[in-house]
Amino acid sequence: MIPVSKDCALHACMKQTRNGDRLTGIQSAVMNTMEEKFKSYLYDCSKEKAKHIIWLLSDLQQEEPELTKQCLDISIRDYEALKAPAEMIWYLGDAVERDDTDNLYKMAKLQGDAFSKYRIPLYYALGNHDFDFCNHHPEELPILPFWEMVRSHEAEGWKTTASYEDIYFTASVGDFKVYFFCDHVAKDNSWCTTHGRVRRGHDLYPYTQETAEAIRKQMQEEVSPIITASHYAYPGGNRGSDLLGRLFPLPSGVKMHFYGHAHFSDFEWAGKDAYRRIAGTDWHDIRQFNVSSFENIRGIFCSSVLLHIYEDNSFGVFVRNHDEGKFTECFFPSKDNYPCASDEQKRIAEGKR
């Protein structure tokens, strides 16, 4: 914990609020300013200690390239004000939307040009809007412009699924193995998943519970600790995925999950959880963190997350408001998780509801 001097304005305001006294307008402004400086101070201290720094973002999706550029410019300008600190980018889906192929390719190029100048790896997990063309034109073969663009940068260390039929791909950062779970579609477009479920072609969908169990077995056999990432949350997070729930119980090596999809402050789709950044995972002591969204059209500001991994493999998670150039939240989860619930514990708990 960072000490706060008893003589400083922040300490005085904190003491007053603990006593139940109302702050004046000036005091509130002072406290807000001090909190912003405090978060920036925490970030600067954390950055010095971080062994690895990852930039996480999702959901830039816009109908028009002009709006894509507008949001992208705001976020890139602020990220560069932080001196572009990341060694890699994890982009968790929905880079584009709709089915106008000209616009889709323009939006993919805008982002490809913006991110490639940093000359660092970018890992992309496909989300529901990446498949808008596929689902609007089920009679045609899939067109996935952003997936194609990422694949074209493979020589620069960019990575996504080898085939858009694949469920996941893996990468490494330091001591961690990272599993990226993706939406996927048949090569002939006969089936497709979005929103964490099979959207169409249920009878043709080739993956079963046995597939999920094989993936879980592979994860259990990893000697490295694991971070998972997806466009979607596990059950328990905002707008959780039924398909990800097939992986339960998660191996004890899974330490943290990051996701997008549930745009921060979007009441229409996120409902009561519109402002929830941090969630638990059903039956597990695993935290899930919502990194969305990299736009200010559905959300109230363009945001992303900087993940710091320290020498002891613990984490610091910092949420950045790019519109205002400030950190809004800092989170330091434990690196150790308690065991997940047993089948017997679940049965007893369900029986008491």
C-alpha cells in the first residue's frame, strides 16, 4: 500500500467521507484530481517493476471507416502519450462490423497500418462481428478481412487462428501460456458460432463436449501457468459464453481471463452489468476482466487495458480512458487461486436455491 500523508488534501477528503460528511464542490474536485494523480503514480511505479507489458483492447467495430479512424486516432494518440509501452498487443475481437466488403477492408487496413508501426506482435481473437458478412450471406463463402489482414502480418509476429474453423490458438509471454478462444465458421459457411454459442448449422457443427475435454486436458498438462483470453467471458462474467462453459472445470493453472464484447457503459446490451469491469467465474476463484471497448460511440469513452506482469508472475491491470488521457481503475489480483467447486459442492449449493 502506498502511504498518504496526513497533511495532504486527499487524506483530509478521505477522512471526511469516512465520517459521513458531505464534500463541497471544491473538495470533490480536489479529491478527483488527487485520485487521478494517485492512479498515474501507481501506474508509473508498476511500470518500473513490470517484467512484461501487454496492451489489451477490443470492439473498435464501426459501420463506417470514418468512425473507425476517429476512435482509432483518439486512442493511438493517447497510447503514444504513454510512450507506447507494450511489448505485444492482444486484440480480443470485433475489429470491424457489417457486411459492406469495401468498408470492411478499409477498416482492416486502417487498423493494420496503425498497429504495425509499433513492430510488436499482435494476437487476434475473433468475435461475433468479424462474422457479420458470413451471417448476412450464408449462401456465400466466408469473407473475414481483419482475420486476413492479421494473417498477412505473420512475418511480423502477428497471430490468429491458422484456419477460421479453429476454436483457439496459443501464444506465450514470459512464464505464461496464453490460450485465445475464438468464434469460428465452416470453410463452406454451413455453420458459424457467435455470441458464445452455435448460431446456425447446429447439426453440422463438428465440435462436441469431447472436443472441450480434450482442450481442457491439454491445458491441464501445461507446465506453465495459464492466462486465457477471448471475445467472451466465461459463465459468471458479462454476457458469458456457453461454449466456453464447456471447458469447466478449468484447470488450476488458469490464473486470469480477459474478454471484450460487453461494451463498458452500454446499457442496451450489457444491462445491469454495464459498468462491471471485474467479475468472478462461476464455481471458480478466477477473476475475469472486461477490456472493452476501443470506441466512444456505444461506450462513453475509448478504453483499453495495460497488463503488467511482475517478476513473481502476479499482475497489475490498468484501465485507460483514452478520450481524457487518464487511468480510471487499477487492479492487482492475487496470483494464487483457491480450488474450484467440486461436483458435490455444486449439487449441495444448487439444492439450497
